[in-house]
Amino acid sequence: MLSLFQILLLILDIVWFFIIAHVIMSWLINFQVLNLNQQFVAQIWYGLNRILEPLYAPIRRLLPNMQGIDLAPLLVLIAVYALRIIIQNNMMMFY
């Protein structure tokens, strides 16, 4: 059972990394450091969007329109961190 919790924590760490990469990449694209006309950049960007959109979409439906400010990644990061804390605190019960 402990192995399953460790695998779940690994998956949460990967999701955390993807979200951070997505946020940083969106800033770089908006400040025109990266260009979506470059094939490699576009592939990474669209790949991250396809991975993370199922996580962002339900939260975006609940949030009001913020005029260009997207708080969905922040809320997903908080949720991932909260899940990580819950799993780590309850892992000892399954020894």
C-alpha cells in the first residue's frame, strides 16, 4: 500500500512540474520571449495545454471572468499541494 501512495505522490509531483512549466511558458510567450511560430515551442505549448486543460476547465467554469487573469493554475497548484499534504499525513496509517 505504501508503494501506491509513493506512486501517487510521484504523479502529483509531475503534475506540479507541468503546471509550473505551463505558467512560465505562458509568461514567456506573452512577453514575446518565445514565439509560437517556432515548431518546437508550439509542440510543447499545445502538449501542455492538452494535458492540463482537463484540470483547468472545471475550475474556470466556477471562477468569474477576471479580464485576462487566469487563476485556474493557481487553484490547481493549491489543490495538488493540499492532496500531497493529505497523502503524506495519512500514509502512516497503512504501515
